[in-house]
Amino acid sequence: SGLITDAVDVHSDATTTQSVFAGNFTVRAAVTHGIPVITVKANATSPELAPASPTVEQFAVSISEAAKTARIVSSEARQASGRPDLTEAAIVVSGGRGTGGNFDPVEELADSLGAAVGASRAAVDSGWYPHAYQVGQTGKTVSPQLYIAAGISGAIQHRAGMQTSKAVVAVNKDPEAPIFALADLGVVGDLHTVLPAAAAEIKSRKA
């Protein structure tokens, strides 16, 4: 069998559209031998009703003791943040170097929208936010309906992790920031002013 990962579309002839090289290129790919195994990038496609009712076959799998080469020595429950999972969220609000380490405006806006919080590599490397929330080539890939980049310049490695977002809003003090080339809506301004104002407006409309 052949494996294709992070497909953004699967066609009826079993070929796929796939992003490669950090999202810089889009290619048409297919498995030429055996049974194709395809993984689809999260949120890349919209759910559709199945045209038929599949048959479910149940079977039990037995594993010999010799095959059990690993064992769990401890486990710890995941601490819930109350926000949606980063890779599954419909809306993501990410902060970067422009936060100066203060992610309060980012989190406030995210909570007003019911969104997940993300961070750029620069923010994570500075110790401002945990690596589990890093968006980019060396972090997680997201494809939400709306991605808000606050104080993020738009380095290629970050864009590789979010450029398939359906809509992008960028907030940055630098009008020449590369992120604006990718944005559907750009706001030139200080995120510490823009984000709280946006959060307040959203909360007032929900009240």
C-alpha cells in the first residue's frame, strides 16, 4: 500500500490534491500500487452525507506478548482549557512577537469568539506561550474558517501552518509585514488596542 498525507482534496479517480514543501506547492498525487491510504488535512473539506449505508464488520484483534515491545509506565489527564482544540477549531486567534509576551488580548478575543488560541514560533521560542499551541511548519497545521494573526509578521514557516485557512485577518503595526499579502482583511495598528476593542464590540453584540 502507498500513503498520502495531508491531502486537501480527494477526487473520484483516487487521485488527491496535496500541499508539499511547507505548503509552497500544490501537486496532484496518486498511489500507483496496492491499496491507497490517504489522510486528509483537518478542516480541508466540508462534511457531506454519505450516499449509501455501509456494512460494518466487527472483529477482535489479538496481540502476542512478544509483540508488546512498549508499556505505559504512567499517564496524566489532559488539562482542559475550555477552548476548542487548535487543529479542529473553526476560528483561531494567534499571537506573535508583537504581543511582547502579553497574550491577554489574544485570549480575550479568542474567548469572545469561542475560538482556539495559537502562537507563532517567535512567541513560543521566547517562552511566552507553550509549544503545544505553535502554528507553523515546526508546530501544528490549522485550516479554520477564520484565522486571526495578531502581531505576527508572516514568516514562511508560519504561513505553511495556516495558509489553507478559509479567511485570514491580520493585525500588525508594520504596514509592510508579509502577513498582509496573505490576509483577506488587514488592520494596521497596535494589537493591544485593536484586539480589546474588537472583543468588547463582539461581547456587546452578544449581550
